[in-house]
Amino acid sequence: MALKCGIVGLPNVGKSTLFNCLSNAKAQSANFPFCTIEPNVGIITVPDNRLAQLEEIVSPEKVIPTTIEIVDIAGLVKGASKGEGLGNQFLANIRETDAIIHVLRCFDDENIIHVDGSVDPVRDKEVIDFELQLKDLETVETKLNSLKRAVKSGDKDVVKGYEFCEKLKEALEAGNPARTVEPSGEAQELVIRDLQLLTAKPVLYLCNVDEASVKSGNDYVEKVKGIAAAEGAELLVIGTKIESDIAEFESYEEREMFLEELGLEEAGVNRLIRSAYKLLDLQTYFTAGEKEVRAWTVPVGATAPQAAGVIHTDFEKGFIRAEVMKYNDFVELKSEAACKDAGKLNVEGKTYVVEDGDIMHFRFNV
């Protein structure tokens, strides 16, 4: 699936360092603003311990995890909505993403320049929020102007769309993101999809801290926590310097020893990738056979035919049925035959809604 998260933030807050830890593609990382000019795109493997369990049971020829795309986007400054700095390019790149990972600097280091001269994650967040809201307000006002004549026709859907745009404008003028205005009905949902508003995208706040604050946080993090809670947004605390050190170790054992020394259970980037996956409203189902055990990505709420279509469009077109086992049942009983004998293999039709962790086989006719 072509869904992707964009890493955003002010210049020099740790975006490119984070991207380097996430992806094999190495973005340039340096101590000056606008280090990342073109957006770097990385295909990121989603950590999932269930694959190891399935591999142990099935002994396949290969194991293929699921992935998401992460985009490192150039830093933004005040006035970006009016084209300052790399503003227009930055905003266009955000528009192409499906969700936002907003990196906030939550550490002091006099050797790393801050674009505004001091560390204040709340102010930094507000700078980006303000620029995104200004751009969205411009988009909404343009849409309102284009709908004014059409409203006179009395078409109910057009009227509903116009009223919804007015609500969006009111929210943005009050300093609130577009995602705080819920669309009601198909007409309004079409409007929000058509507008592609920047502040309508789901957001995860990532507090970039120093080593001493990775486990317990700090005063900067506490301030961001309050804001994230008020917005209903997720928040993660990660030290990109530590993550960069972890990425340098060649073996799994070395990484585990380093994490143990720090008192950490796992690398922060693993938590981030899973959170990004969740932010995109995605889930995983599996296919398991001798040739391969594979994780597949589908949106939450996807039906069995839609899940089949992720493998091949012909599977969806000619869908007949799906044979479904629950992950926990399969791990407990150790084989498809045992699941079938225990009544744990279910035959599902076109209306079946896929659940995270389902192990599925499809029957189709083309």
C-alpha cells in the first residue's frame, strides 16, 4: 500500500538523524538549517514478533515483513505559508503524506544551533501549527469562493459542503486544526478529501530528548504531553542520538547489550514504526505456507475481498471465500490441520471484516 508518514519539524530538531535510524537510505545530517532539501523517502520494515513465531512453526523458504513509507521533509520556518524559506516546497510535500510525525526538540545542547536561538518545544509546535493552519485557511477560503455561486442552485450536497467549509474556516481562524471538525455524511467527507488539508492529517508528536531523559522524560516533555493530551494525539519520547548509536551496531546481540546497559527494552525506532503504522489506521494479516510466511497491510475495517486484492487484483475480482485462522489459535495448535480439526478454521465470505493477526488463505476464480 502506498500510504506514508511525513517527518516534519523546524530545522535542526533531529528529523534527518531520525530518518537515518529508520531507513537504510542515508539522509545528510549536519548542524545547519535546510540540510535536507529534497524529501528523502525510505521503505521501513514494520517490526512484528509474530512473524518469528510463524516462521518457527511453518519453516518456510522465506519470511517477508510488511512495510510503510517514511518521508523526511525539509525544515520549516516562520512565514512558510507565504513562501519563506522552503515553505511552498515543504507544504507541498506534507500534502502528499497521509499522516505526520512531528519532531520536537526537547533537549539542551549549546553545540547544536536552534533556528530561533533557544529551546522551546511548545513555541516550535505553534510555529508549524500556525503555518499549516494559514495554508489550510487559504485553501478553504478558495473553496468557499468557488462554491458561492453553486449554493444558489439549492443543491443539498453543495449546501452541505459549503456549510462544512464554513465550519472549517471558523476552526482554523480560532487556531484549531481541521481534524477537530468531523465531517457528517458523504457530501462533507468528499469535501474534506478534495481539500487535502494539512491539519486534517493525524499527527504523532515525537519528543527528541537526551540520553538522561529517555526513560523518565523532562520538563520539556511534560509541557508537550499536556498539549498532546488536549488534542487527543499520540506522543513518543525518543533520543535520536541514542538511536543513531544503536543503528551503528552490526549484530543483534550488540544492540541488545547496549539497550540493556541503558535500561531499555527495545529500540525507540521500533516503537515509532509501530505507532506510525497505527497512526495510518493500518493492520496486518498473514499468509503462511512452505514457500513463504508473509505479512500483508490492510486498512482497519477492510473486508476479505479487499485483503485478497492486496495480494493481486484478480484475487479480489474473483473472490469466492477466505479460510481464516486466528493467530493465537494457530500458535497454540501448531498447524492448519490441527486448527481445522479443532474447529478453529473458519470459512468466511465477502462481508467478513479482517482482524489484525488473521492468517488467511483465499479461494478465487478468474
